[in-house]
Amino acid sequence: MDKTTVSGNVETTTTRYYMASALMDTEMWFWLIRKRWEVENSLHRPKDVDMLEDATKVKYKSVGINVSIIRGIVINLASIAGYKTVKMLREILANKIEKLFKLLFII
């Protein structure tokens, strides 16, 4: 499968290869690939890019697990409140503690 991205004036095409032991038609392949990237873009990317989860150093494994859970909660709250990205939420709520408390009690 070819993927083309454009950044500024530069267009880049990369080829991705997928393997599976099951026989399936093209429609099923595309559906599975879209579902895989849907998870990456909706959860892993916000945690990794917006919240720098991969760069976080923790001494105890349980702390890392708890922080990851909290990050997931923040992503869900941002989505429920209508923010498209965690970055947008962070920029809007920076130094606005009253708005942050309102967000925490929207459920």
C-alpha cells in the first residue's frame, strides 16, 4: 500500500507492506488497516506526541502505568469537551484553573 504525504512543498511517497495468515478480500484489508491506524491516531499519537509519553522516565513501573491511565483520561475528557487535540486543550487552559475545574466536572 502506498502512502503519500505533503509537508510544505515536499511530497513523499512511502510503501507499506502488510502480512496476514488469513485470506481476505481487498475491502477487508483496507478496513483492518484503517482500524489499526485509527487506534494509533486517536490514542497512541496524542500520548506520544502531545504528552511526550515515550520520553517520560519513571523509577517504578506502577507510576508509569498510573500516569498513562491519567493521560488516557485527559484525552477522553478533551474529546468529550469538544477539543480536537490535547495540544489545543493545553493552549486554551494554560493558566486558567477555573476552566480546568469546569472541564473536570463536565461528566
